[in-house]
Amino acid sequence: MRKLAIILIILVVASSAFAQRVLIYMDLNQRDHLKAYGVTYNSLREGFNIEWLLNYRGGSFLAPMEQKIVDLCRLYGVSYEIIDGAKVAAIYAEIEESNMEVVLLEKAPKIAVYTPPNTHPWDDAVTLALTYAEVPYDKIWDEEVLAGRLGEYDWVHLHHEDFTGQFGKFYASYRNTLWYKQEVATNQEMARRLGFTKVSDLKLAVALKLRDYVAGGGFLFAMCSATETIDVALAGRNVDIVPAEFDGDPIDPNAQQKLNYDECFAFHNFTIETNPLVYSHSSIDYKPDNISRMQPDYFYLFEFSAKFDPVPTMLTQNHVNAIKDFLGQNTAFVKEFVKPHSIILASYKGDNVVKYIHGNYGKGTWTFYGGHDPEDYTHYVGDPPTDLNLHRQSPGYRLILNNILFPAAQKKEHKT
């Protein structure tokens, strides 16, 4: 009997050792939330499957007990814990009984950032986040999009582009500055090279290609002005909505009445701003009345049913649910102009303004996140770059990085 007991103990210990896993926890105890996404992404690139534990300790990751993954955690400064089979079973049991779910991540998505060649890396929060987390990506712009290269990528991010061809509506304040003149010249040269007489025509062609990409199954993520201007450009597909200051010919006097909101991803019933001296594209964008560097507002993440709504749950994983607001060329979205089928992921108190939205288009999805830089409240032109070494636990940046794992996810049935 004693020998049998010893054999059983050995088998249990061996089984527990074999079942060891690496838990990368994502609650307030995590030293570097942003690098944790890099560990997860690069583990997928190495061929390992990772489980995303939705709503468990801030959306933790459960990885196989592999030395390469442990080494990545140590190299990136990411907090982790090696747990045995009994602890894994207890976690699964807790997930089964709670508003939690296990999602299997199987493949590292191939990522592209749509960005002009003359743009500095720190001009875009997504580029900053990917670089800091050590997640590889390709840069593409108008030429690559129109050449049909979008199909090479699982996930595409839109830099804060102005798809209406109005150069960000910076005309009133910056038209005599060197950087603005260079921006205009770069876009005009690209339009000429690709056979377009106007930048606005080029940007519309790009917007249509991006919409086709989503319809075919692509995952599109946009921030700042790209969120608003792609829909404004699409709505004005068959009408001139651009003032002469930007494209050399007058706007259609009936442009507003000719807008077709069925062409849009996320927005409808909005009014376009046709004055070139007004720093606004449309009524979609919300700007706070009192802009202060000292007292930013907060926006709040919605809680979804992890088992029945895993997609919005994935996109809102975080260690906090109240996040400091940040401004941009587009800061947030007035709710009345958001299409009813859109899923609101985050809003402000009062619920008439939303910050973070998601939806389906064809076989693919789009996700729009208002604002420019989650750790720079106002981000004026010429501000220094954000150093993410100082913001390793940024909840605002976590929302960006949730999106890069979304295309890798499949809902998984787990057993306790």
C-alpha cells in the first residue's frame, strides 16, 4: 500500500509539472502591461498558442511552460507566474462560473500601418505602441493601397489621415508654416504620380480600397481624424465637398443634400463643415468646451458578457474601467451621428458622446478610437514624443494593443 501511495504521489507531481503554465497577469500587479502584448504576440510568432483569459485579472494571458516565453517575459520586464496544473484547473473553474471566457490565440496577425513616408514615428500612438511593445509592422501608404497590397495583411491601422483631401483642416493656422507646405506638396506629388488631378480624388480612391478590404474580411483600426474623415469622404463619394482652397475648384453648393450615409462605416446624418478656416470636418467630432491640461475628463469602458459577446469583451480588456480622456483632430463622437448597428465600447458620463466604437462591415470589422495620444492630453503640433517607458501601465494604450490580438482570436471551449 505504501508503495502504491508513493507511486500515486509521483504520478500527481509529474502530472502537475507537465501541466505547468506561464500566467502573464494583467491586473494592477503587472509591471509592464504594454510589453505583455509584445510577449504574447511574439510567442504566437514562435508557433505557441496562447489563451486570453477575458476578464480574469485584467485580461491575463495563459501560455505554455516554454523557456522561450519565460525568457521573453524576463527580457521585456513583464511580470509573470509559473503555475501548476491544479492552479490552471482552478482558474478554468472560476472562469466557467463568472463573467469570463477563454479565447484561444493561434496566429500572429500580419500588421500594416497606413502612414505617409515623411511622418515621424511619434506622430502616431499606434506606431508608438507597436514599437514599444516590439511588435513588427509594415508601413504602407497610398501607392501600396492602390496597388492591391492590403490583402497581404490581417490588420491595418490608419494613421491620423485626412481622407477628404483637406490636409487636416490646418489651413487657417498653419498654411504659411514649412511643415504644412511640405505636407501639401507630398500629397500632391503622390496624387500626380498615381494619375489623380486632385488629392481629394486620390484619398477617396484609397478610402474605397480600405472599405473593400474590410468587406473582404480585413480588420481595420483607426484613430483621431482618420475615424471621421474616412466616413465623410465616403458619404461625399459622388459630390465635391472640398473648398477651392484645397483642390482648386468650388464646393458643390448642394453638397450637404447629396451626401449618401449608406456609404459609411460608422456614422450617419452628420453635417459637413465647408468653411476652410474652421478647424473641423463635420458635426461628428466632439470637442470639450473647456480644454485644460490640468483637468482632463474621463471616459468609461462598458462591461460585456464575455461568454456571449467575446469580441467587444476582447476590445475592452483593461485593469481599470475609467480612463483619462485625450484630445485630437477628432476627440470623440457625438452619439446621435453614430449608426445604430455600431457597438459602443466606451463613452462619457451623460452618454451623449462616445469615445470608442466597433462594428462589422461585410466579412470584416472596423474599430474607431477617438483622440490622438492616450498619454498626451492636448498634443499640440510640435510637442515632444511620448516616452512609453514612463507609461508602461497605460490603460489608454492598452485599448490599442487589444486590437492587434483580436484577429488572432478564436473562441475556445475549455474543460475544467
